[in-house]
Amino acid sequence: MFLRYAFFLLLICSSYSYAGQSAPKHYVVEGWIDNSYVPTLLSLILEASKAPDEVIELKYNKLYDLQLSPSRRIAEFAKLKGNMVMWTVTTKDYEAFLQPIRVPIFKGLFGYRGLIIRKEDQVKFAGIKSQKKLASLVAGQGEQWPDTDVLRANNFSVVTGLQTDNLYKMLAAKRFDYFPRALVEIEEEQAMIDKYDLMIAPNLLLEYPNPMYFFVQKNNTELAKRLVRGWNIILNNGTFDQLFFSQPRIKKAMTYISPIPRYIAHLKVPELPKETPLKDFPYWLPMTGSHTLPP
């Protein structure tokens, strides 16, 4: 299952020679490595930015077996030595400790939230015609998720839990009214939605700027430049779009933003870094055919 917020990779760079000749320089990448979207994207970026004499080698790191809170993960990441890459949604606190590569991994889709509800409440949610009415209901969120702070800053009531699967159980047990989930998460969580006889509210979405970036350590300027270079290459040659739109989770998410009109509650994000490029940003997917939910 897609982990909720933060992942990181340990990049250990080494070189060697033999018989008086220079062998290829190896980047041994250790971390959460599989065939899912974000590790594949990072691999494309690294491959695009590598020198002719470099070889990228990916290995699994057992550090991913540890259960850490988002804030603890950031703190541990910042203390590690070597070349590291992490991916997470951005906040002021995160950018205070880490250096972001400001291209959104999900084209802004991580900021569009479908509302998971109990099927029996479909009529109740269909009758919501204002943000104030929606905010009078209770949302469920992770205790240390940045989304929790966003909802509370916009005067939404929130009940928190520790794990995604527990929050689905809590929703089914009527501990709260709805569970906002990023549209790109719904595909991988469909089994839990079906298990607890839940559904996505067909008429409502939340939206707030919530870009997920790759991050490197503050002082690792070389690696940051390398990732920017790789990003530019795959953005310009179409490789990024080819990968992005081929993903099942993206295809599923797109069914919720078009063609059915929905009412969208646009929320403010107090902890969004001021450097976040929002105006005329070329990488966001536009939302069409929907209406703003009145205050």
C-alpha cells in the first residue's frame, strides 16, 4: 500500500578502478524500491541526469521496515550522511530542514481530496450546498498529517487516528462523518472502501495546494542540481507525461475530476511555503467542469 506521506532513499556514491583503468562510477541507491510510480519516476530522473560513466544501482533498505511518524522521519532523514532523496508533501517546517525540488510529483493531484463516506449518508452529502455546512460535519485524518492542520485552519472539525486502515474502521464505526483522501490514493485503497461498504461522495471535493516534491538535504547542492537537470530532461522529452498518465491510480483519479461537475471547497494552507510556485505554474493539472462550493 502506498505509504501516506514520506519516503526516502539513501544514495551512496562510490567509485573504483582496476588494472589502471577507471570503471564506471556507481550510485548505489538504497531504500523503498519497487515498481510503483514514485520510485520509477525517481529512477527515470536519475538515469536522465547521469554522466556517461555512471551506473545506477537500486537496492532495498530495511530502514523502511520501521514505523515512523512524518515529523520523526524528517528529523531522521536530516541527520543521515551521504546523498539522500526523500519524497513528501511540502510544508514550511519540512523546507526549513530539507531542500525541495519544486516540481510536483503528482501534478497537483495530491491536493484534490475525495470524501469517503458511508453509503447510507449519500443523501446527506448530496444536500451540502456550502462550505459552512460541510465544515459542520466531522472529518477523520491522521494525527500528524499536514492535512489535519489544513482542515483545522479552515474551521473544519477533525477526529484523528494513527493509521489509514484504522481510520477506515473508525469511519465505518461512525466515529466521524467522512474521510478525505487524495484522489491518487483511492485506487490503492479501493479494497478497504469496498470492505467497509463505503463510497466516494459523488458531488463534493476538497482542494488545497499540496504539492509532493522530491527533497534532498540542505547542503547537498550537487544532488539538487542533478535532480533538477533530470526533471527538465524528462519534462521536455515527454517521458514524465508518458509515465504519469499510464499509472492506474492516475487514471482512476482523472475519473473524479472530469467529466462530472462537482462542487469544490477551496481551502487555505497557512503552512504552505511562500516560495511555492502557484501562479501560472505549468505542471498543475487543470480542474474543469466544476464549481466552487459557496462559503
